[in-house]
Amino acid sequence: MAQSGNVLLLDDGELDDVQEILENLDIPYGRVRGGAIADGTPPPSQLLVATSRRIRCVDFSPKPDAATSAADASPAPTPVRVVVVDEDSPTLRAQLRTIGFDYLVRRPVHGEAMRLLLLHCLYAGVEKRGELRIPLGFDVSIRTGLLPRRATLADLSSSGCRLLSPYALEPGMRIKVDVPTGNENAETLSLTGRVLRIHLDERLQGDGLYSTAVVFDGADATMSRRLEETLRMRAGARITEAGSLAFERQGLDLAELPSEPPAESDGKERRQNPRASYQGKIAAFGNPALHVLVGRDLSTGGMRVHSHPELELGDRLHLALYGEACDEPISVFATVSRDDGECGLGLVFDPLDDAACLELEKLVANLPSVESLHDGEAGAMGTVMSKILDD
């Protein structure tokens, strides 16, 4: 049987630019350029990119197999499906939605916008919001220098934690957190990492407490196993009485602890501070696909983006928004102002100068080069590919 692998291109010679991007990203792919496709060719496991003339070349619906019953058959992979067109129409878009395509790309398209879309479609990392994150609320010992300090462990996951403390720790600072395992016979779990970001929430200002996000270093097998055991044990345990009373007094929901930017106290322009604090966070992303945001409902005041595993309320971003193929990207600063769960995140832009407003209004008025086929005709009009800049 033919093998299509993770990525498959179907075209008559029009997808050379897509092939070049995949090669530059060192992503293996298969390509069928013209001609018939062998019977029984399975779907790619991650991504299908096709031109409009080739969208029906392969039927990826399950085929009955005499040797395998329907109950025993493994589910077929469901790749992200992207179609690249020179011209389109409402009829074609309706057809693409019926077939099950996810994105439509109109040429001419900015090369970086195409690259960002491919990265977004191929990203298969584990979203940290899907990790087991346990809300806690008890005192722990932390160390950023020679002397230990006390903090409240707000929540814990296999990759990091959140602390409440009166200390304004700097992003990038090394830190050790001693976590009680919950097992009386086990030693305290000492986890090392670094500070990602720190926020002073309005509801915490009366207590003078900062919310600090920490990402752990990669642990050896023994330490990872102990951390997983601690998470499982804590998941079924009651929050300690002292921690419960403390958070009841503060009126906080530990599972949704808000994050807001720290108050400016030195008179500097607001956008100067997030550039420094965000630099430490962006380095933790690792996978380049985590720099990609798919925006929609774009306006000169902000936009909505797909949910992102590393972004939380209050985070500050420097973004490049991509429009026409020949245009330079539009640079904006934004703040995550709303979290609508599966519906995505709301971003509010910093005030723009007149030139940036005109460019953004032009981008909003034009048909998007990349359009999500899940949003309907009206919802897709404000789609824009954007990138988080690391500066």
C-alpha cells in the first residue's frame, strides 16, 4: 500500500513555495504533482496541502476491510487540510467546508504568513493547559539566593508552578522550590527552575502579594517520577486548612488565578517594561510554532486569537501582523485582556499612531490571505496570521 507519511502535497506544480518552506523547516513530506494517486493511499497523519483542482483526488473516508472488522479497525488519522487557490467563490468555500478542509490560502500570500500557517498546522506538542495542574494553597520554602524565603504554592504541574509571595522576583531569576510530597515517609521535593513572569494583581495589592510563574528545569527520571507521584497524591488530597483559609480571605479561585502586569512605578512608558519581562518567557516556548498566533475579528483596537498553551491574562506581547504579500508586517504591542476558554483569547492593542492605524484599517478591509473555514463567511473576514516577536 502507498505511504503518504506525515505531510502530503497535492498539486500540478503550483506548490513549489510550500515545498521550499517544508525543506527549510527540515520537515519530511510527500508530493504528488499531477497524475493519478495510487489506490489505497492512506491520508497523511498531520497535514494535507492541495490546490483547488486536486481537492477530490484522494478519498480519505474509511474503506471496509474483509480481514478487519469495523469494531477492530484503528481510527484513520485526521490531518489538517489546507487548500491554496488563485481564485475562489462562495460556492467553492461551501464545498471545501463540506469536504472538511480547515484553511483556505488565497494567492498572492506573504511568504512568512504561509510559513506561520504551516508551523501552526504541524504543531503537535502537548499543551500545558491540558496538563494535570493541581490548585493547592500551602506554605513552601523558596530560595533565590543564600537565604530561604516563604511563599504560598498556588498551583503545581509537571512543568512548573505558581507562587504567591511579597517578593518582586525578576524574570529569568534562578529559583528552588521545596514542595512537600504529602507522603510522611518521603523527603521534601526540591525543584529548580527559573521565574517566567511576575504580576501584581489588583485583588492582591491589599496584601502586597505577587503572583509568580515558575518553569522547572528538565528533571532526571527519578525526580520526574517523584513529581508525578506528588501530583497524583495532591490531586486527591484536601487543601490544608491554613491554605484554604488564606485563599478564602483573599477571595481567589486558585484554578483561575488571574495575572495582570505589575504596576508601573518609575514613570516609564508601559511598553518598555513588557519587552524585558517577556524575553524570559519567550525562551521557554521552545517549539517555533508557539510563536504563531491565528487572529480573527481584527480591528484597530485588538483581535481574538486561538487558545495558546503559554499565554495567560495580563501577558504583554509584541506582534507582527502579516497582510498583503508585498507589504511589510504591521508591528503592534498587545495585552491579553480576556480568556474565553476554547473560544480563544482576547487581545487589546496599545494605542497606534496614524500610519499604523491606516495600515491596520487596510488589512481589515481586504480579504484575508489565510482564512479559517471553521468560522463561516462572516467570521473569517478578520483572519490574520501573526507572530510573537522575541525582542
